[in-house]
Amino acid sequence: MKRKPFHKVLYIQVLFAIAAGVLLGHFAPHEAVALKPLGDMFIKLVRMIIGPVIFCTVVTGIAGMQDMKKVGRVGGKALLYFEAASTLALAIGLLAAHVLKPGSGFNVDPATLDASAVSSYAAQAAHGDGIVAFVMHAIPETFAGAMTQSDILPVLVIAMLFGSALALLGDKAAPVTNLVETLSKAFFRIVHMITSLAPIGAFGAMAFTIGRYGIVSLLPMLKLIGSFYLTAALFVAIVLGLIARMCGFSLWRFLVYIRDELLIVLGTSTSEAALPQLMEKLERLGCPRGVVGLVVPTGYSFNLDGTNIYMTLAVLFLAQATNTHLSVTQEITLLLVTMLTSKGSTGVTGAGFITLAASLSVVPTVPVAAMVLILGIDRFMSECRALTNIVGNGVASIVVSAWEGGLDRDALAAALGRRANDSTDPHFETTAPAQNTDIEKA
């Protein structure tokens, strides 16, 4: 049994890549901006495999349940948890804005702002026609077409239908279920291949971000950035920490367990970059495949804690910065509307900014043009949104698994409290042959 050299450990490589990207972006911004394709290519590779991974995981998970009532029960519990967590995150964003007042003292005259810089975001937000459009968008035009889209929900819809059909067919569908299971292992092997490129992707994405926007650009908005990061950190530590404790596990140990995924998200500014790896690790953690397959993909549209905090905090920041008074009624309206507009916003960089434009449309007293104030720092804000979102969805999967009575407590304890010489630690190598599992280990 041999410990991997530290320079071969993924999270160490990503850390060095992020640091190198920051340095290059600061000292050689022109060259750093040219490295943007490295980050884009890594994200494209991950998105390429997300559809097949979700499809296979959900199909085999539901087919293995063989009980449609259980599928509905899991989905219902997940949505109930999502709504409670999302509402709490939105309320905390409002509270933080009132307590910290990040926009006070700016005294910006809306008439002096150039709205053209944010017009494209406002136009994209205007395309949303409410709940009906959201539901219609979740239904793909064709069965295969869902795999060619960048959205998760259409893939989830066809996977749930296909998995349910296999479960209803029973033993007759066993050959198909076994085929999908084998394909799942192959796709997860591809995930491991792509993940090995994470340091390159993180280096390119971070170098571009710093080179394009510059560390100096953060200074004028440091109060807003600090308020958002502080609020998100407190939400994770206190709210999610208490939820984790009630569920019987340590949030800190869980964060250490998914540190590779967190650093990938930090480097790429999108939580989608770590979705397949997160699903795999949650299964190793003792969460049933069916629960992981339903909760995580759905959570990427319905359980975006970081985005929710950002929504209400940013709107009140813009109101404070432009000296726009919002009544209690308007703030309550904002809270209710953002509960809807935040749904369907994935972890893609910039999605939160588009959702913010949609939210501002229902509070017309706050000018949409004011969004130009935070346009330059949105890339840095998206990192915090993505980090909070991925942690929230990981915790949600464990909670729903425990709520459903399917959480393997022994596997959970082994993964989060493993001994230093535990051979299941991914940072150790062993010459012993690996045992067959539902999902092959790296």
C-alpha cells in the first residue's frame, strides 16, 4: 500500500493551477486572456458527458427501485426540501442586505448609467414566460434531442420515463437494465479521464478571469463581494451545518471529502464542471443510486442556495446604491418572485446574472441599468454561487437518502471518518485488485 506523491493528488494540482492562473493573469493579462479556450474546452468536455451520466444513473436507479410509489415519494421529499432551503436562502440574502448595507454610500444616479452593457442579459431574461414556458422547456422535442441540449431537466425527464418503463416491465427488462449499467461504468470511466484535465481547465479559466477583469477591478465593489461571500459562508456553516448535524454527519468532513470537486468549481466558476464526480462520490458515501439520480440533477434547477442568496442580496444592493426605496410589500414580492425566477438557473457562469435581470423586472423601481454596476464582478460572484450550490445539492442528497431510510450509515462513516491507512482512500494506491462495484473507483 503506497501513498500517492502529493504532486499527483488532484486537489493539490488544481490548487497550484489556480494559483498559477492568478499570478499569470495579474502579471501578464494579455497572455492570460488568450488562455480562455483551456477553461472552455474543459467545461465543454464535462458538459458533453453530463447527459449520458445522468441518463444512465437515473435509469438504473429507478429501474432498481421497482416501486413507482417510492420514486414519487423520493421526488416529493426532494422538492419539499428544495423549497424550504431555497426560501431560507432567499430570506437570508434579504436579511444580510439590511444588516450589512453593501450599497450604502454609492449614491449613483441611474440616469448616468449605460444600460447597453446589460441589454443582452435583460433580453435573455425577457424570454422567460413564467411557469408554463419553464415546463415546456423541460420537455425535449425528441427523445435523442435532450442529449444534445445543454440543459439538465430534459435529460432528467426522459431518464425518469425510461427508468419507470423498465421498472414496470420487471424481469423482462433485465438485459436492457444491465446494458445501461455497463454503459454507466463506461461513462464514469470517461469522467475520470476528463477530470484528470481539471488542473489545465482551472488554470486557463482562472488566468482569463484575472487577466480580463483584474484584481484591481474588485476594489470598488469589495463591500458587496465580501458581504456575499460572508453570507454564503454563514449559510453553509450554520444552516447546512445544522441540517447535516441533524442528519448525523459532519459538514466539515463532507467538505473535505468533496474537496476535489470544490476546487474544480472554484477554478472554472461553474458547478456543472463537478456534477458527474459529485454524483459518483455521493454513491460511495452510502446514498442510493436512485436518490442521487433524482436529487442531484433536479437540485441543479430547483436547489440553488448560492444563486438564491445572490438574487435578493444583489437587488437590495442595487436599490441601496441608487438610493431607491423599496417598501416591505415590494421586498415580499421580490422574495416570492425570486422563488420562481431562480428555478431553472443552472450552475453555468452568467446564468445568475440573467436571472437577476428577470427578478428586477418585477421591481420596476430598481432600474435594470443599475446592473452595470456589478457586471464587472459577476464572474467573481459566480464562483461563490457555484460553490454554495454544489455543497447544498450534496447535503440535499444525503438528507433525502436518510429521510427515505436508504442511507448506508456504515459507508457514510467509512467515507467521512476513514482511517489514514484505509485502502478505500482515493489518495492511496494498492496492488490488490479492485472489487466490482456499481460505479468503478478511480
